[in-house]
Amino acid sequence: MQRYQRRRRKSVAEINVVPYIDVMLVLLIIFMATAPVITQGVNVDLPQAEAEMMPEDSDTPLVASVDASGNYFLDVGDNQNEAVDLLVLSDMVMAQLKLTPNAPVVVKGDASVRYDVIIQLMATLKAAGVPSVGLMTQPAE
């Protein structure tokens, strides 16, 4: 009688990389989808042509101003001609938005002021909870 010997299977010493490829592709898709969201910036809808006047039935706008030397102002209350710090301006805007949540917010900047000063103001307004900011311009001659 012949006896059949069982052969022992050798263990496979290879790593199955298919699950790792699947995970890598999923992570790649996630990073591609979230990368545009992570970039910093202030969204401004620039007009395509001449600017339109604000509707008369809207609430009185909050006007945040920057003069030529980079001082910040907010046209609220009795202290309209008094320069304020960005943190104070942020607190004032938050308080005003609690009173009138639908009030539009407009930035009025001097033509000679640096771009960075306007961006700092707009970033402060965004941090204060302002959903959108308008830019005030002079009417075309």
C-alpha cells in the first residue's frame, strides 16, 4: 500500500498591496476635494460693468472705512470720526449685526491705501460674522 504524504504548503511571504492601493486612492480623492476649500482668501463679487445703487428699501448699511494713512473707522453712533483698532471694530460690527442682522456691510477705502490694509479689514469683518461685504466706489464721471 502506498501512503500519500501530505505536502506542507509554504507560507506566502508577499504583502497583498491591493487594500493599500484602495486606501491611497480614497485619500487622494479626499485631498483633491478638500484642497480648494482650505485655501485662504476673501471672496469679492466684482461688478461686470458699472456699479448699481443700493436698493432704497434695504437697511442702513454699516460702512467700514480706511483712510489714506491706514486708520480704520466704522460709521456707527456718535464716534464716526474716531479711529478704532481692528479688534474694537470687530466687536462693534458684531454688536450692530445682533441689532440688525440683515444690514449690508460696505467697505470704503481711500484710493491710495495699500491692498493689505483692505484685506485685513475684510478678514476682520468675516471673522465678526459678516456673510458678504460690498465695496463702495465713486460714480463714474
